[in-house]
Amino acid sequence: MRLGQDVLGDLSASLAREWLLSNGVGGSSSGTVAGASALRAHAWLASGTDGMPRALLLGTAERVRTAAGAFDLAGPASPARPGGPLTPESFALDPFPVWTWNVGGARIERSLFLVTGHDAVAIRYRHVEGPGVTLTVSPLVVSRPLGELQAQDPGFRGASQAVPGRIRIELPEQRSLTLFHNGAFLPARVWRPVEHALEREPVREDVCVPGYVESTLADGSSLMLVASTREDLFRALAAEDRLGSPPPRTLADCCARLEHHEREERSRWLEAALIGADLTAHQARVAHTPAESMPAERTTLIDRADGWTAALAEVLMAGLRRRGGRLTLVSSLPGAGESGVDALRALPGLLALRAFEPVREVLRGYCEYLDEGLAPERFEADGTPRYGDPRPALWLVHAAELYARRSGDVEFSRAVLLPACESVVQFYRARTNHGVGVQPDGLLAHGEHSVRDLESNALWSHALVAAAQLARTLDRRESAAFHLAWARDHQQRFLEAFWDAERGELFARIEGERGVRGFGPESLLAASLSPPLLPAESLQALVGSVMRKLWTPCGLREAEGASRVRPGGLGPFATAYLRAHGREGAALATVGGWFEGLQSLGPHLEVGPPEAFDLADPEAPVRIGDAVSITTAAELVRAWIEDVDHSREPALSGEDGDSV
């Protein structure tokens, strides 16, 4: 993302453009292009190590003194600054946010990045050119759950310990924040109101300014600030060999090495992801194309120019998180909550990128927590797993088989994945203590009232097939035969119970002997996973119903007539649509047009895809929920790589035009 005065000169437009970074341990950094904190979920440093994201550093306020006068740079709006801040000259996100100002003839640059693996943000102010200036930076400190608001609190004791280059800021509840710097620190303890202008109803909160860091900048010099929850941050980084040997002697040099390391890690991830995505796209093309129609020479199908893969791969990288010694995927950012369904459902997206190592670690973590075949539906803040939902374990079986088939990792698959998948099947068939089990009618039920719902039963049928394929891959042919026989039996029971031939849809659940109607995107599980549960005629009817009742250019409606739309639904729908239409030319062009239509949303997808849009006003989609949905990114990148025909010319529009 690179923006100039056409956007930055319009406060409303620049406030509406967001950026987001993640540190791999549940922490994040987020804000707007304008530099202001416009939502209560924005914070330049949000810690995630305690299980619940907590805002610590909302941002900074800066004043630059030059021979031409004093100027405030972009920062949170405040009644105390009626003139407003100086508009940035430019903004770039590549991959970290960088603002540039022309201040009285001097060009000043501000940039920041997170330190992976630690709750720490590094902020740099660099003099690029022009006359020298004096810069004063005020850290805006809070201590609250992300998404809440803060009032003045006597628990903020301010700077309790200050030595040259380091300040310890005492926060309420025995928390602290350490600020490393290479300027001069002037202690203070003042409260300042900050307004979050993009909330549905603009709200204010109080932030604490524990003091000011000041420095004279000229001839390319820099002022560095590093805010961290660790007082020994740089000793820890040296022990991790992140600073080189010997470590640099200045804060600026330490930060330069850290930034170089962060950029290299991101570059390596993207290069590997693009290579993996291209290989997967080639394999998909071979699977769908007759041998006589394949070109003699292999060409690149996926690269940085495609507009989707690199951006979504970065989102998935941001969603990876270490928690309690295991690796997982959070559902969204900056909230960083973990759901078993979302984490395991997202793995096929990583597998489309051939990111085998993180997928293996996520699978290992969930396998270790299996309890009577159930995978955790969520984890409490203290790491305690909670069980009851049958779906996480079924998504685990699906991802495990896909991992084993694509990675060729026979040792891990035989030692860990096969026993885990077979335990899921056996416990579900026998019924678990959590109330999950197959009923006499052959359907999977769960809960105190033995709910037999569409989603769980579609996943159960696919899990039986996946368990059979995994067992066959690992030469457990007898087990494979049992699983496959059970899958065929369940498929028949499923069709008899759930297929609503009158409407060409699937019932939402079964109560007694009666199907209960309720049409939503979950119906696609019977058509998008492999092999599809529905025969060809029923598959075509279901896809037609989804197209008429749920499809929009922004995604699928959560229910017929609903204004809430999920963009991630276009992933499984693309798969089902192409199956229903035999991947013929018009269908491929239509699916390609859907992705082009999403790209036309522009600013709505710059940070990453949200979980949902509100289409109450079809001309102005409104993002709902967290800034970025990891699950949505995974659904889209999988379909983009595996289903879209990248050898075709771009489509001009989707089916039925482009109206919502």
C-alpha cells in the first residue's frame, strides 16, 4: 500500500484506511493511515501473552520545532489541539507502516514494526533531509482489554524508574511497560483525552502521558523508541541470537538489525508461499486438464502480481501464534481469539501454500489435546481446553489426511495423525462422555438434546472418507475398508434425512423424523469437500439455490435475506460451483470474476479480509468484527490457488452482473 495526498489530504479517507501487524504470540499493532487511533481496537502495542489482548501503547503524539515554527504530526485527535495535526506527505506499508512529513522544509519519517515473539514495538523517527529540527514525542499509555475504554486511574504511577535510555512505567494491576529510547526523557504524569472517531458513536477515553522523549535530529539521525512488556528485552533478544555477535552497542543499531531480521523472515515466508502456491496451482491444473491439452512447457501460474496470494499469505502468517508451547491459528486480528473450528478449518489454506511445517505443528498441538476423540472447541485464557463441539475433531481429520497426502510425511502421519483420526472415528461411533455419537438412525448427534445438524453430519461423512484415505495411504487397508463402508452407509442416511428435494436444498437439522428448514452457507459442506455428498443433479440444484438466495459480490449471505455477508463463503462456493458446472469455460470465467469483484472493494481488503460485511446499504459495504479474519483469508486463498484457472485471461464480471 502506497498513498499520497489524494488520500492523506482527506481526513475521512485516511481514517478509513487501516494497517495491522502481528507478533506471533497473540500481540498486535494497528492503526489508521492518518496516524490517529480511530477505533478502540487500535493500539500500536497490544499484548497477547496473558491470553487476552491488552492495549498498552495507544500511539504517540509528536511536536516538531523548526525555524519556521512548531508543528504537531499526525496523532490522536484532541480538544487540546484544535488546529489539528500536520497532514503526512506520504504513507507506505511495505511491509511495515512508514509516514513522511514535510515540516518547515525538513522531511521527517516515522516507521514502526513489531518484534516477533515478544510484546514489543519499535518506533523510529528519522531525519531524511532539510534543516535540523527538535522532536518531542509523548507516549500515550493505556492498560485495558483491547476494545474497551480507559478512564483516569490512580493505579498509573507513571515513570517509577528511569535510567539513561530506559524508563519503567508502572501500570495498574502490577503491570509495567518499559520504554527504551536514545533521547532525553522528561518525566511527567498527565492525562489526555483521545477520541475514537470511527466508532458507531464517537467515544473518548483517557490516556496517560508518563513523560516526553526529546531529541535534536539532523543529517539523517534518528530517534528510537521501543516499548515492551519485558524490561530485559534486549538481553532476551541477544540470547536468541537476534542481534548478531557481538550485539550492537546503540539502540538504533539494535533496532536496525531487528528490522532487517523481521523483513528477511517475511520475505522468506512469502517466497516459500508463492513457490508452494504455484506448485499447488500446477497440480490442480493437471488434475483438471486432459493430458493432451496440457502445454508442453510449464509456465508460472502464481506470483506476486496476481493480487491475491502474497496478500493472503501475509494474513495467514500473521495469524500463526505460539500459545502454551504449541502453535495455533487465531480466528481474527487484533482480537487474537482461538477457536478449534476456525484454527483447523484454516489449515487447507496453509496447505495450498505448502506451508507444511506450521500445519504439522498445529495438528500436533490439537492431537495432544484430544479427549475421547474430541478436539478442543476453545481454550480459556489460562490454557484450559473446553470440549463439546464435534466439529473441531472432524476438521482435524480432514486437514490431517490432506497434510499426509500432500507432504508425504509418512513418519508423522503414522505415529501421530492416524491414531488420532482413528480415535475420533471410534469414539464418535461409540458415543463420548460429552454427548457426541452416532444415533440408531445412523446420524451423528451431539449435546444434551442429541442435536442432529447439517454441518456436523456433512463433516462426519467427509471425516470417514478422509480416515479411510489416510489409512489406505499408510497401508492400513483393513481399517480403510471399515471407514469407507461406514462412510457409504452414512452418506445414504444423510441424503435420506437432509435432502429437501422440494426446494433443492438441505435441511438445517433433523428433529424426530422431520427436517427443519434453514438455508445457509453451511450447506456447501456437502458440495465443496471431496468427494461431494450429493449426486450430480442434487449438487446442481443446491448450487443454484445458493446462487439465487445467498450469493452477493461481497460473499455469501448468512441466511436468505440477511444483510450480513461472509466473504470467506466464496471459497467453498467456488469449489461447489465449478463441480456443478463441470469446470467448463463460462463457469471458470464466472469464478474468476468473483475474485475480481472482491478486489474492486479496494480499501475494505487492504489490511485483509474481514469476517463479514453489512450490506444494509448495498452501495457502501461496512466491515463487521475484527479488522482481519484469518479463516476468511484461508478460505479465499485455498480457492484462489486450487480452483481459479490461472491460465485464462481475467474475467470481466461475475454471473448475474455485479449488483448486490
